Amino acid sequence: MNFQLSEEQLMIQQAARDFAVNECLPGVIERDEHQKFPKEQIEKLADLGFMGMMVKPEYGGSGLDTMSYVIAMEEISKIDASVSVSMSVNNSLVCYGLQEYGTEAQKQQYLKPLAQGKKDGELYIGAFLLSEPEAGSDATSQQTTAEDKGDYYLLNGTKNWITNGNSASVYLVIAQTDPSKGSKGINAFIVEKNWPGVVVGAKENKLGIRGSDTHTILFNDVKVPKENRIGEDGFGFKFAMKTLAGGRIGIAAQALGIASGAYERAKDYSKTRKAFGTEIMNHQIIQFKLADMATKIECARLLCLKSAWEKDNNIDYTLSSSMAKVFSSETAMWTATEAVQIHGGYGFVKEYHVERLMRDAKITQIYEGTSEVQRIVIGRAILK
Ligand code: CAA
Ligand code: FAD
């Protein structure tokens, strides 16, 4: 077993680190305070080839492996999780879903510009629309309907909490086509944001990832051409679950990055802050906190990389991605909270960054399946 990163992976790590420090760190506090979507940063990520990292070059992507994606997600999330959530949704939900299950025509029309993150020089990214006001964890209870009208579907309903809701040009929408068939009566569709009947609702005012634009999206008699359905009739729920299994690796890597960022700041601070005549790192209880942080982060990183490796090697990664997500997100929440504690009062103000990391950490335990949902997936897999 080789735990050494390849030359290419080390280069990607350095490129992501440089990007995070040079492009994301300046203004991160202001973007968080004013809920400003990091458009410039995402455009630069697109120029770096990070918005379609695992997409094949013939479809406009960078043709990299999932391990490289995890490595890049960690570095960017150390600094700005509002940037990395857009990157994660575009890469591992939208682009992956289209590359894996889309038709050739769908790939040519949508995947190519989405993988490049740009079309005609303008930002061009996607969003994934599964959650509804009455269907979050219980995702099969879809209320949005897509009525088969012959050569098109008529889409009606409401999706909420949609990441990239206003900035995306393309939505992958999950909807009910035949309620009598349960999860097999659900389909997935490619919908363009500027089609008649698509309405972008209010932006959410959030605890964390405040730069990310989270919106409710409403569909009022939207005509979706038949050729925009993804996969066979009834494939929509499986599409969502299979795509989310990979998405969870991305969010696990985001959580890993938040944890690493908080740990690095706490470690540095402990070397300079003095109390009782010595640097606080010399107090054993502080050392033990740092030791536990380092150990949990290493466990989280190994789980993320193992799940990514399984995905790259066509091994079922449903179990490992849920394990990576639940462990990394709980590590992020715990580590960021302890990082605030190590900073004392300074941790409670914005300039030291750890309070933002603590607020950002919380969402990783909720989206792309709550920690409870991950335990359901893990429990079913280990007991079957
Ligand atoms: N791969 C393939 N098929 C799968 C699957 C998978 N990973 N998981 C489930 N299925 C299939 C099942 O086999 C079953 O098919 P059959 O009837 O043919 O056997 C069907 O799907 C229904 O599955 P379940 O009976 O297991 O469904 P359930 O109602 O018990 O729900 C659940 C299972 C795991 C709780 C699921 O509903 C779930 O994952 N909920 C969480 C939803 C979620 O993660 N939302 C995230 C939204 S996107 C987002 O959040 C983005 C962001 O923030 C940035
Ligand atoms: P609920 O499902 O109502 O859960 C409430 C509580 O009950 C949770 O603690 C949950 O774990 C628990 N619970 C529910 N069922 C069970 C059970 N069977 N056993 C034990 N406990 C249970 N969705 C998208 O589709 N696309 C996006 O881009 C997207 N981005 C998001 C961005 C943000 C900032 C947020 C906040 C959410 C986003 N979501 C997105 C939605 C997210 O995936 C859901 O919030 C999440 O799946 C939980 O659903 P819910 O909020 O309806 O909570």
C-alpha cells in the first residue's frame, strides 16, 4: 500500500494552496459578513481547471482522479468553504452526474461548458435540486411533479436550500413523474435557469458558508424537453443516490479542510500566545487538544482518500463515502470549536478566522445527507 502522493497530486496540492492563500484569503471576512458570492474566485477556479476536475478532457474537463479532487478541496476549504461548496457541487454532483449518466448530446451541450465553468467567457456552473420543504432526509417524498405531455414534461413545484441557486445556469432537478411507483416513479431532468416559469426565490441568510448563494427555486409550468431527462424512465432516485455517494466525498473533503484550517491556526497561535509565563503550547491540556485534533484530522484524511481511491478504482464507495462524510464533518465541528477555545477571547472575533470556520463546519453535518442519514446508510451497509 502506497501512502505517498504522486508528483501530479503534489503539484495540484500546491496549486490549490496558492490559489486559496492568494485569491480566497483576501476579502474572506468581508464576503462572509456581507454574504457576497465569490464570483471572481469561482471564475479563477474555472481558469485553473478546478470546476471539472474529474471530467474527461474530451468533455472540457481536467481528466484528474478523485484523490486529486479531495486534495484540492481540502486546501481551498482551509480558507474559504463558501468557494469550495460551489466547487464541490459543480464537480461531484453536476459534472459527475452528467458524465456518468448523460447522453452524448447532453454531454456536448451541457457538460462541456459546465466542466470548463464558463460559456462565452461568462461563469457557467450548475446546481443540484433534490431537497424540498417537505422532502429533505426523506428524499423519496418528492412533491415536485413532472407530468409527461408527450414530447415534453411539465414541471411544477418548489425546491429549497439550493446551493449556487442564483449563480447557476443549469439545474439538475429531481421530480416525481408517477407517485404510484414510489422511488421508481422519480426522474432527473436538466433544466436551464432562464427558461420560462423558472423563478429564483429569496436568498437564505445563513449561520455559515455565508458567501454561498442558497436559494429556493420555484417551477411554474416549466416545459422540459423529453431529451433533457437523465437516464431511463424511473431512474431519477437512483441517479440522485449514486451521484450523492460521490458528492459526499467532496463534502467530506470540505469538512477535512475546515478542520485542518482551524487546527493550523490553533497550533500557530499556541506557539505565540503566552499565559502563566510560557507559550500556551507548553500547557499539557493545550498539547493534548492539538494532539487529538491532529489524530482525528489524519483519520478523516485517510477515510476521504480511501473513498476517493475506491471511486477511482471502480469499487463500490457508498459505505466509505458515508463513513468519510460523517467522520470528517464531526471532526470539523469539534476541531473548529476547540480552535476557538485555544484562541480564548480572540477566537470569538472575526479577525482570527476560527469563529468563521466553526460556523462553516456546522453545515457539513447537515447537507448532502445529515450525520443521522450517513449512519442510516452505514448501518444498512454493514448489516445487510
Ligand atoms: N445507489 C443505488 N441505489 C440506491 C442507493 C445508492 N447509493 N441508495 C438507495 N438506492 C435505491 C435502493 O436500492 C432502492 O431501490 P429498490 O427499491 O430498487 O431496492 C431505492 O433507491 C430507495 O432506497 P431506500 O429504500 O434506501 O430509500 P429510503 O427512503 O429509505 O431513503 C436515504 C434512503 C439514504 C435516507 C435517502 O433518502 C437519502 O440519502 N436521504 C438524504 C438526502 C440527501 O442526501 N440530500 C442531499 C441533497 S443535495 C445537497 O445537500 C447538496 C449540498 O448541500 C451542497
Ligand atoms: P430533515 O430531513 O427534516 O431532518 C431534521 C432532523 O431529523 C435532522 O437532524 C435529521 O438528521 C433527522 N432525521 C430525519 N430523518 C431521520 C431518520 N430516519 N432517523 C433519524 N434522524 C432523522 N439540497 C439540495 O438538494 N441541493 C443543494 O444544493 C443543497 N444545498 C444546501 C445548502 C445549505 C446551506 C443547506 C442548509 C441545505 C442544503 N440542501 C441542499 C438541503 C440539505 O441537503 C437538507 O437540509 C438535508 O438533507 C436535511 O434535510 P432537512 O433540512 O429537510 O431536515
